[in-house]
Amino acid sequence: MTHGEATISQWGVGKLDANPEMWEERKIAQGLDREKLFWGPIAVECDDQGRVFVVETARSRIQVFQKQTPLFYGVNERVAGGGGRL
């Protein structure tokens, strides 16, 4: 799974624009790395493309995770999914 990017969606920007004090709170936050963490998730769903959706009501957001193919780098070569020299 990939890690969250802690970016703000267009809907998040709309919510922050409607609540200017929330922009100020983000400015004084102790780093946005904690945005990647879950805060009160209430539902998890998977789709037929292998994506995992996690719904959080406390932050009014949905985090989407997608499996990535691991890449291993060896001597003068790049091998997708393993099976090569390291």
C-alpha cells in the first residue's frame, strides 16, 4: 500500500475556505505528517481494481490506497516484482 500524501482535495479546500479559522489552525500545526494517520475511521471498502477506501467522519475525508508493484534495483538493471539480482 502507498502512504497518504496529506494533500488537500478540492472539497477540502472548499471546507477550509468556508471556515477560515481552520486555515490558521493548519498553519500552526506541528507538521502535516499526522495528516497521513487515521483519525476515527468508520468504514473500509475495496473495489475490483484493488483499491482500499477508508472513510473518516472526523476529518470529512476518504483516503484511497492502491497496491504498487515493488521495484528492486540490482547491478545495472531494474527488475519489477522481484526475481532479479540485487
